[in-house]
Amino acid sequence: MIQNVLHSNQANPGKAPLRRIGRFTVTDKLGSGSNGNVLLGHDPVIDRAVAIKILNNPATGPDKKQREQQFINEARAAGRLSHPNIVTIYDASTEGGTTFIAMEFLQGKDLRALMSQGKRFDVIDAAGIAYKVANALAFAHSQGVIHRDIKPANIFLVENNQPKVVDFGIARVPNRVADENGQAHTLFKNNIMGTPNYMSPEQASSQPVTPLTDVYSLGAVLYEMLTGQKPFSAPDFDKLLYNINRKTPKSPELINPEVPERLAHIVMKAMQKKTHRRYQSAAEMGLALNKFLAHEKRARRNASKNLGASTNLLAELKKKGGLFWLAWGSFLCAAALAYLSLKS
């Protein structure tokens, strides 16, 4: 329930009253999206800051109740996920007509914001972030929770490039209906899925969603981190869905030559159209990323050692060369002195 928290007008003249949502005191607005507003709140029980997401639900009647209950049930399912790379859910409820989720307050920026500001990731940083997200997804899948909306906006980076996956289980799968001409098209109720650039082919064609949907979407996110481009773009929604279902994007190393072929292969395998051609689990994708990281770091260490050895050898040669010319100069001086003494 949202209610005003009275302030002393004498102590804070002209200041707007705070609000309560459940047991939480709202202190600020953090942002807004297609699903609703995100507020900064305070938990008086634990004495900690929390982020509170309010469901924007314009539906009425049975649809409204069903959507609210689904939102809460899925949030509570996500609340069972205790993992260092998954945002922690503290509470989910409907009170006084307001449906909300209270979660861990994160300080940092999501990948969408970072990339829109021109952030470019080194291949090791990009693979490292994707590796941790893959592990988080593998854990969620082991608990029966599928995210269904992995995209840069739902991967939040805190300090030291540590990713936190947010909005678990809240996104909905698009509904496929037939229009008056009998043609199938996709409806996104209240745009709840957001931009569908990272949607799997099975989502784009309203096929059943499995954990491999998250594998595909993580591949699409990693693609953009490595290339600075989304794997698919189109002037309209239907064309984008067609491209996701039918087209194959350029391999990342063809766009960014700094991307190793081995990492490009991981991305393209994760984004296979047919699920049986993808990694068969997020854990398998994580293992491939971990092997790549180990190989790449080892190669860089060896390159660094070889560079160091070459530098030392050059310095030694210069040192020896200096001694040689010093000795030769001394010999010439001695010879000249001997010659002059003989002449005198």
C-alpha cells in the first residue's frame, strides 16, 4: 500500500511528503520503463536501501488480477535464487492496489547505458562478463526459472565489472494471434518485452520457451559487446522478427578483427536458429567461455614474457655493445699516445 509519511512542516517547509509501499519508505525515483517505475526505498527492518519496482498494470477485471498474480509468483520464484550474479529479491506483494517488488539496490550502470555512452569492452572483459552471466543463468535454470528477457538493460555492472542479472521471470512471452484477415502477428501487451533485438527465434515465432532461449539471448548480448552492433536490425518490427527467424548475422570477427575466431565461434554457436545446434545448456556455454578465457589469458601471459625476454636481450646487447666501443676507443687513444711518444 502506498501512503504518505507525514513530515514536520516546521522542520521541512515546502518539502513533498515521502510515501510508503508496504513496509518500505520511498525516498527517491530511480527510473521508469514499460513495466512501471523503479523507486529508491528504505527497509526499516534491516536498515538498508532497496530498489522498488512498481508494476504498471492498466488491465482491468480478471486480466488485471491474473497479471498481478503472475508478476508476484514469478518474482517470488526469482526470490529463491541466491547467486552472486543475480539481483536479490526481498519482497513481492500487492497492497492497496499497488503491485511491487522490493530488491537489492545496485550501484553502477547496466550494459545498455554503458554501450550507448560509447563503452567498448576488451575481449577478455566481454567474455568474462558473459561467463558470469552464463553461470547465473545455469543456476536459475537448475531451479526451474527461465529469464526470457536477457538483454543489455537487464545486465547490471557493479564495481570491478561484476554483472548482476535483473528482472528474472518478469518478462512475458509474446502472444501470437490472427488478425481479421487470418494472418498471424505478434502482440506485445503494454510493450512488456521491450526492444526484441535479443529475442530468440522460438520467441519470435511464439514457440515454447526453454532455457536455451536464454542461451541465445546471451549470445546476442555478447555479440553486441564485441562488435558494437546488434546482431539484427530492421526498419520495422515485422522485418526484425523475420531477420531473427531467417537471417544469419555476420560473424563478430568480420566486424571487429580484434575478436579471436575461437570467441566468435562461441557467439555464433549460442545464436544458432535451431535449438539442438546451440550449446545445450547455459552451463555448457559457460564452460566454453571459461576455456576461452583460460587460453586467452595464458597466451597473453606468454606474449608478455616473450616481450620481456626480448627487451632484456636488447638491453644486454646494447650494454655489451657499449663496452665494446669503450674498449675500442681506449685502444685507439693508447695507440695515439704511443705514436706521439715515439715521434717525440
